[in-house]
Amino acid sequence: MAEGTNGRRRFSDKWGKHELDVLAVLSSAFPQWLTSRQIAQRVKAYADSYGELADQAAKAAFAKQFQRDRAKLAAMGIAIESRQPEYSSKSEGQDFASYRLQLGDEPRVRLHFEQEDLPVLAAANYLARSISMSQASEEEHQQTSRTAPRVPQTPIPGLGLDSIAPGLGTQTIPAQLMKVVDSRRFAATVDVDGEHINVAYRDTDDLAMYVLEHPGASIISPKEAVEAFHRRLNAAVAFRELTDAAKGESAATVVSQPLVRQEPAEQEHAKPHKKSGSFQTGSEVDRRLRLMLFLSAHLGEEYSLAELAERFIGRARTEDELKKSVAVIHKDINTLTTVSDDGEMAGSQFFDIDWSLLDAEGIVSATNSLGLERLAGISPQYLSLLTASVSYLAHSPLLPEQSRAQAQSLYQRLRPHVKAGETPWLSLTGYELEPNSFTVVRRAINDGDLIDMEYTDGAGRTRRKLVAPAKIFVDEGLYYVAVWTAVDAKKRIATDQASAGAESKHWQVLRLSRVEHADIVKPEHPVDVPDVPVGKLRKWSLDNGTDAAFITDQPDLPFIKNLPGASVEPYGTGEKVSVTVSSDSWFVAFCIAHARHIVAVAPATLRSMIVARAERELSLGAKDEA
């Protein structure tokens, strides 16, 4: 230990062990509570540095260091709870707080996972941990707005998953998934068709867009998000009609990229999101903690050093890498079984190891884990969140088709371990779940059938049409269906397909989530729908689109810069933005979501749809409040 200027030895963590020492002390004492003085006496690193906490300086120094170590353990998934106010150096004579591990009232769940489950499980764990960081108790909700950036709550669950899924920490999380999840820093509860869904979103404009693109959806909490949504609706109702009264104020027009959405394959060439090589690799202490939990969950079982090295460090590419990894794991085992100088338990002696077996054959077999097996496995609450994350990944376009099939298989195995009604449904803005109509429409496409569908237009009105569905495709995380509309009353395809120009008029591309109801109709004659590439369907949608424009209240707004296909020119104190709209419903949602910066819209037909939709949402909100 280093000497301080006042003669007291400063705290040192040369070997990175004392967090584990704290864990050993609290685990061996559970369920009893330990005071600050008892912890300081039993953890060797604290005792060496702060002694018996005999003076105020030692008490204050210990309190600061212990809370720092407590936060480190919480960040790794191990929460320490207190039952008295924290010690404060400003409060003379205040009694010490008492602490113990926060294990919950229900036992941990231990499941068996196959090696092929690990990539999907790691991705679901990444999503679940991110969502859990935005969730807090009802009391915390009253004090802190959930529209504030997400910060880690205590605990961050899921570390115990490593104890039953060895190798999880060495899996690589898909870069696109990391980018999408990390960019959505806020969370809200949204009612969609009677189901409460935890929605992660980027900002309040993004959340408004999500609600407006899901007919019948409404924000439940937080209150601040509800109020922000209503402000946008009221602003949209007040939109003026755009005229050319300000002629002569425009300057050179700036044209952005054409309105062509990226295919998934094209997205791979975009600027990659900065990522780490693997998730949960962490520090030495983090690795040792995961190794400790794994051995605690498998007491008496035998594992070779090479096997443990692959699971907790990663697959070695060369023999030399394997030797180094084995040496690291061997050192970790020694660290976890070291007895302190005075023979006390506080030196991280978590296990009894069969040393003869380890020395002779390189096999680890541990016993006597000081009760740490209580930390191994998944808590029931986190298992519910993990199951919801697996389900979301199985039905969203964030993973490739093969991984989605594996996620669905994993979900079927996890679901029986979750109580009915306790799976919190999840969603990420911009990457929706397969809509309710997805299965029916896909079956109609596969069988060559027609569908009698009801869908919602931009003003929120319900329309009905008999069509021949041709293709379902994913565009920027959203599901669309291309339908052939030239169907006559006798349920057969019309014959006016003389030219490609005429052919384009018979195609319609719909957001699949706006198809509220779809019934399969067997055609009287075979359905002969032209085979048209998705790229051409998009082009036709744009060619047949509506020329629209809106005025902003100020220049250089970020959401304008990200709007593809737009031309921008100065207009008064703001800008005039012109764009060709291939989906009226999208434009309606877009304008309402960004209504705080839009003052006028053209043409009048779209403005009328925007006002009608905003008034409808306000009336529905008023009914809910009543």
C-alpha cells in the first residue's frame, strides 16, 4: 500500500480483487445485514487502508471508496441494498448504514442453452439490458422523467445469464443491432391495439411518428411524452395553407439525394457503427466475476482450462494464443481461491478446488462457493424481459432470416418458464414487429389468393379494397406490401395490361401495419400478377406520387437534412421544403411529428388530411382522459 501524506496508507487495488472481496463478505453473511464498520473490518483491502474507522477522515474515505466499489458491482449486475441512510461526513454522530446483497425474493432460473443459441441469446441480452436501463420503480418515475436519457439503474440484470450460458460474453453483436439499440436512448409505454408495449425511441418526434404510424396507438407514460405528443397535434391543427405570397424571397435551391430507400444489402455499405469486438468482455474483475458465477452454478462439475479459456476469453486462433488464454484462466482460478495473509475469508477464497486434478490434468472442479450459487442463473423478472427481447428479434427485421428462425425456436423454449401475462412486449421505433396481417398476407401470396383488406389512410379513415398481394418487403425496418389493384368484380385479374406505363397504375404499395383486416378470397380464375422488382415498384410509387411542400419556422433543421428527395430554399425566416410524396399516410405522420417547426403545408388536400388526423387523435385522447 502507498503511504499518504498524513501517514495513513492510501487505498490501493493493485490486483483488482477487492470488489470480489466485498462480494465474498456479503455473500457469506447473507441474509444478515452488515454495517459499514463490519465490512471495513472484514474486507482486507479496506482494513489495511482505513483500519477500524476510528476517526471522521477514515469514515469519509471508506464511505467514498465503498460506494465506488458498490457502483462497480452494480454495473456488473450485482446490487447491494441498504436499509439505512447512507453515511455522510456532514452528519456528525450518524449511525452506520447496513448492507446486504440484493437477491430478490424468487429463486434464479437455470436453463440449458445450446451452442447455436448463443449468438441470438447475446443479441437479445444486449437489447434486454438496454431496455432495462430505462426502467425504474414508480417512485423513481415521479422524481425523474423517463424522457431523460437512459442511465443504468440498480441492478443491471442479466450477468447471471453468463453463469448458465458460458461463452455468451464472447459473442459478437451485429453492428446494425447495436447501432439501432444504442441510438434509442428513451423509453415510453404505448398502448397498441389493447397491448402495452415498451417502446424505445430517439426523441419525442420519433415517438410521435411511431404512434401516428400505428393506427389506434396511444402513449400511456411518461406524462411528459403524452404532453409533448399533444403539443404536436395542436400545432398541426393550426397549420396554414401554403401559398406563393413570398415570391422573390427564395434563393438558390439545394437538392438532396433522390427518394430511394435502401435495401438491406445496400445498408451494409453505409458508414459502420463503431462497435467492440465482442459484448461483455469487460475488465479482469468482470471476467473473474462471470467465471465465479459459472463455477458457482456448476459445483462439482469438471471443466478443462482450455474449455474455460474458450468460453470466457474466446476461441484461440493459434496454439500460442490458447496457451496465453489458459494461463490467464489459471491465474483467475488462483485469484478466486487466494487466502489472505491472516487466514481470514476476506481474501476472496470463494471455492475449494481439487488442486491435484488441476495440476495433473488441467481440469477445474470447484466446491464450497460461499453461497454464491444464489447469484447464478436468471431472475424471473429478467427472464420475462429476455423472453420478450427474443420474441421481438424473431419477428423484427433486425436479424437475418436464419437468425430469426433460431430466435423463434429459442422463444418457444423460454416461454414455458415465464408466467402468463408477464412478458413485457418490446418495440424499437423504425423497426417494427411483423404486423398482425403479415401471416395472412404472406399465405395469400404463397397460395396465389386475393385478399379483401381494410386499411387506414393518412387521415385515419378506414378504406376497403379487393387486391392481389404480390410482394412483402422490408424498407428501413418497416414492412410494406405491394398489391395489384386491377381486380374486377368477378374476382379475376383485369386484362388491360397492354403497356408498362399502364401497368404501373395498377400497383399500390401499403405500409403493412396499416392493413387493419385482411380476409383471403379464392379467385375464380388463376391470378396472373406481373413479376415486378421491388426497385421498380418504388420508382413507380415515386413517379405516381404527390408533389408536396411545407414551410419551417427556422433554417437548417436536422430533420430536413435527413429527408431524402427534398429540395430546400429560403422562405421568410425559415425554409420551403419541396418533396414528392409516395405515401400520403407517411407525409401526414411526418408533418404532425415535426409540427413544432412547421407552419404551413401544401397541397390543400394533404393539409386537410393532416388537420383531420390531428383532430381525430385529440378527440381520442380527450375520450381516454374522460
